[in-house]
Amino acid sequence: MMAPSTRLLAASLLVVVPLAAAAGMSPHLARPCLAALALCAAAAIFDAVQGWRRVQCVRVSAPQLLRITKGVTAELPLALENRAAMPLDLRIAVAMPEGVEAIQSVRSIRVPAGKSAVEWAIAGRARGDFRVQAVHLETPSLVGLWMARATRAVNCSLRVYPNLRDHATASLFLKTRDLGIRVYRQVGKGREFDNLRQYMPGDSFEDIHWKATAKRGFPAVKLYRVEHAQELYAVIDASRLSAREGILESYVDAALHLALVAERQGDRFGLVTFSGHTRDFVRARHGMDHFRLCRETIYNLRAERVSPDFREVFTTLLTALRRRSLVIFFTSLDDALLAETFEREVPLVARRHLVLVNVPRTAATRPLFTGEAPENLDAAYQRLAGQMLCNRMRTLKIALQNHGVRLAMVDAERIKQQVTAQYLDVKRRQAL
């Protein structure tokens, strides 16, 4: 594509208009003026052809895959190849997909002959997969009468991961272990067998190892230690209610943060996602390679406009989990029908596993007498509806406690800290 430059418009105003006016006013000057105009048109056409050739000499390529972090500025490397014999002045613009933005929309650079590279600053605003498909180029023609424009197709996939670069997650990687964590008394004696020793007065009779006692000829008791390498599963609801107010984003961030905490504690972490059906199941393991697998599983998780099928996900957990595990649900139960279904189906899992349920606290679940006074009657009715919803959630919490299930209301801003505190409290009390 060729676009006239400012220089061409100025030349037309200073040369073409006077020649055309002279040819119209003086018939004897018409032939020389027309010849001059034809010469000017030929020069403009020649310059346009040269400009088109100049822009065709530029090739652009990008990497096939680039991994970046949401909200963190990254560099998109662009490889340029100038096949012309001289340097070119280029204006470059990268067509960014929705969800990724460029720090600079247009850049002017000078490209030397041969191969070169330029770093394009970008930032992901939403997690998921995106594709950069085109790079737009513009260069002036040889004389500068035209701006030669071209589009180069590139096939670059941008993979935007959730952002875990906050204070809560960064504290896990401090060299000083458990810095800032308050020391609590360990509750219980542990459940994992450690060793045998001779019976001493005060030992419980239930700890006597009768086979060892028969072999040794004196009473021997079993010693226990706190269990290690326990299994922890994060179950993420990606149904219609999770699409509100960035709720699913907080679920994903909290689950990945919990995976890092479990790795620090020496436990195995697993992942389950569901909506109208069970979508992903990652068996609990440990190690950073497993954490990357979990991140690859949920970085592109999207909410579906369907109601969650709790029965199917509970059946999946019952058939897939071989040992007693800590199952942490991230779901929304402010819908009365969904809450009733969850309360009816959750005892199937609660009999074999320890279940924690985290429900997001939204603007609709705010109690009546909190914050500022309502401005009008409609706002007062909304507050009243929020109070009724809080009462229903409190009733649901009591009903789930009767089945051994703990329900907690969490804030999107502090969900990482709150879920981590729940997990560490279970570890401390050896409730699993």
C-alpha cells in the first residue's frame, strides 16, 4: 500500500497547482506545462515503485511461543532482515490481540542492512493463550514522496500465566525458612509409625505392640511421628457463578499459591477442575515439574455458562483418591439450589476425606449494618437481600459442620493468606 507523504502534498501545492494554473491561463504555455506535469507524474510514479521495492526488502519473524506473566512487562523479540543494500528508516506497529497490550503502539527505528533484532515491550492483562498475527511496516520512498506500507504475517503464540509475584508468594522463597510464621504447639502425637521402644509407666495401653512384646519378652510400645507427604487437592469450580467479579481469577491464583505452600511443607498437591462435568484431574505429586504441570493445566481455565455438577465431581474424587486426603473446594454456594445440592452430595466425600469449602465474599453477601448507610430505598433493599444471603450462608455452614465439612467465606484480595492459614491449621492439628 502506498500513501502520499507530506512532501508529496507540498510539492503538489508548489509545483502542480502553478503549472496547471499557467496552462489554463496562457494557451501558448499549455504544452510546456503539460510536459512538466507529465515529468512530475513520472518522477512520482518512479519514486512510488522504488518505495514499494524498499518495503518489500524487509522481512519480520517472531518466536513461535513466548511465555509471559500477567501484569508483568515482557519483551517480544522481533527478528528483522533488511535485504536492501542500505539502511532503512522504519515505523513498526504490532497488532496485539485482546488481553495483551503494547507499551508503545508505534516505534520508529533505523534498520541496518542484513539481520537485526528489536525488543517490543508488551504486558499481558488477562491469562490464557493469545496469538500475534501481524506486524505493520512503513518506510519512506527514495525521494520521500510516498510512505510505503506493508503487513508481515507472524505466527507467535503468547502464553500468559497467572501472576504469583506478590508478597504472600514471594515469602515462600525466602532463605530463612518459615520467616514470620508464629510457632504453635503441635496438637496430637502423629499418625505415622516411627519406631518401637520399651514400655514405660504412663504409656497408653493402646500403643502396645503385642507382636513385638511376644518376641522380646517385655512390653514394647509404638512411637508415632507427624505424617509427611500427605495429599492435598484443590477443586476449582469453573461454572457460571465463577465468572462474576473476577472470582475464577482468585481461585486460580489461590490454587497455585497453595501448590507452592504444599511443596514447601513436603506434601503432595493435586488439582481438579469442573463445571457441568469434571474437566481436569491431576493426581497429587510433588516437585517443581509437577507445579509447572498444574500451572499448564489451569492457566487457560475459563468459566462456562453452565451449572456445576457436584455429583459427578464427588464421584470422581471417590473413585480416583486412594488414600485419605485434604480436599479444598473453591466454589460459590450463594445460589439456594446449588447450596442444597452441595449439602446433599458432600457427605459421600466427607466420610473418607477432610473437606474444606471456600466461598467468595461478594458485594451481594455484605451484611445489612456494615459500611456506609444506604443512599436510597433501592440500596436499602439490596442491603436487606445481602443480609438474608448471609443468614442462609450461616445456616449452610452449620449444616455442613454436622457432616464434618468446614465452610469459610474468603475475600478475593486475601484468599491466598486465608487458604494457606486453613491448610497450616489442618497440619498443626493433624486433622487429616
